[in-house]
Amino acid sequence: MKTLVDFCLMTGRRVSRWVNRLLRRLAHKDQLWITFSIGVPLLARIKLAYIIVLDAAAEKTA
């Protein structure tokens, strides 16, 4: 059981580091926008957006 827990912790740390590196590369001006859009021509359009502010100073003032 301890081996499984150790494996999950190490894998989680690796994934977390990989995601953080990816976010740093994608971020422009300390913001990352992720947008997902689905549309049917002439009828409807659904757009979901998620904005991440990566600036530590901006997070403290907000």
C-alpha cells in the first residue's frame, strides 16, 4: 500500500511540474486564456472561457 501511495505522490508531482512549465510557456502578459467554443451556423453559439492571472502582485491586490 505504501508503494502505491508513493507512486501516486511522485506521479502527481511530475504532472504538476509539467503543467506549470506548460502554463509558463503559454502565458502572455501574465494571463492565460483558455476558450472552448461550439456553434451551429445561424442558430446558436456557446463559448466558454477561463482566464488565469499568473501575476502574484495582481492576486494579492484582488
